[in-house]
Amino acid sequence: MPVIGLLLGQLPEVRTTRLLSTLLHTVAPRGTTVVELTASDLPLHAPYTDAPLPTAGIALKRAIDEVDGVLVLTPTHERSIPGALKHAIDWATASPSSLVGRPVAIAGAAAPRAGYFAALTHLRTVLKDAGATVMGQPEHALSVDAASFDEHGACVDADLEAQAKELLAAIAGFVVHQARASLAAGEQPATPVAPVTPATPARGLTAPSDPVAAVLAERAPGPPSPTVGIPAFVDAVSTADPLVETSDPLAVSLRTDSTTGAPTP
């Protein structure tokens, strides 16, 4: 049963942000648990490398360590991700980073017809630089605003609900796939690599580590070229002889004497 940590960048409206978080918890696939990752009380500065982590930083890193994957949802702030979201990622990557090798899915959250591409591009760059295993295409986005929920907080936008279900199903499947891939890689015994014997250099060569010199020294024939899919080579190319008589009236009118340059009949 995968546990997905939700790291949610703040939308322009507090109420919409909270209701979107509730919706994501509600539409999670059966057997999948969504846990919101809170980044409160973090210091305003980035983590120091020569000072111990504060309690808030340790709590955030422990919360990420306890989930199987992370879903990062971001709105667009000035063509980038919100500063608070970037700050939380900075603390999550404090040494030792909690994001290295961790499955992470990203999605945009914006009002209908509003942009999110620039924010997602920046977010993907930040997470990849942090060592996370970021889910690739397709890009996911949620079109959400205050009108997406009624006065009781229920989602009344069928498209938003469908987008949220698709997003949670994608991240759950991605997390399970990464877990199986890691398990398979751990069970497979490592194949010993045979030692490489350096080629014997030809007489007079002073740099036996030169791969080109080593190949030339062996004087071994190259591999045969395939006979299918490669055009045959020819020694000569046949082209039309410009001095041959032609019946083209234009060519006749342009014929000139090679010595004087005067037209010839």
C-alpha cells in the first residue's frame, strides 16, 4: 500500500488551497494513502552546512523519509514556483538529502486558462538537481479556482475531480513501479567484470594507453559491413557529357566557340 507525501505550494486563496488538499486525499486510489507534508517553523535562511539542523528541518526530513513517494503540486508565482515551496525543498535536501532516489511526481495548479509551464519547468530542474527520480511525461495540471467548490467544500467541478483522480493514479503507479524496479535490481547478483588486458603496442609506440594506437597495432581486420540497407559504392559516377550533341534548341542557341567565345552555328 503506497504512501504518498503531498507537498503543496500555496494557491492565491487559502480556502481553495485547503479544499484542493482535501480533494486529493479523497480521490486517492484504493490502497493508497496521502499524507500532507507540512513545512512550518522552518528558519528563514537556507540550511547551514556547519550547524546542526533545527527541529523543524529534522521533522520535515523524517516525514519525507517515511513516505514511499512525493507529489509536489505548484501554482505559478511570477513565472516560477512559490518561494515557500522552494524553501521547503531546500530543507528537504539538507545533508543527508531525503529526496535522492525518491520517486517524485509534479503537477501544476492554476486557474482555468492560466499558465503553469514555467513553474513546472523550474520545479523539475530543482528536483532533478536534488537527486529525486522525477516522473516524466505526460505533464499533469489541475485547473482549480474558488468556483470549483461549493459552500460546503465539496468539489462541483467534474473536470477537476477527474484530473485529480488521474494524477493520484499516476503517482501511485509510478511509486509501485519504482519500488519493483529497485527490488529487482537488489535481487539480481552483480556480474563480475572481467579484467581488461591492454593491447600490446607495436614497436616504437610510446603510449600503449592510446586506444587508436592500440587498434592500429593489432592490424586486425575490421568487422564486415552489412549487405542490406547500405548503398553500394562505385568507383566512378556517370554524368552527362556537356560536349555531346543535343537536340535541345536552347542548348544549341547557347553553344559558343571555345576559343573566341563567339556563337557557333
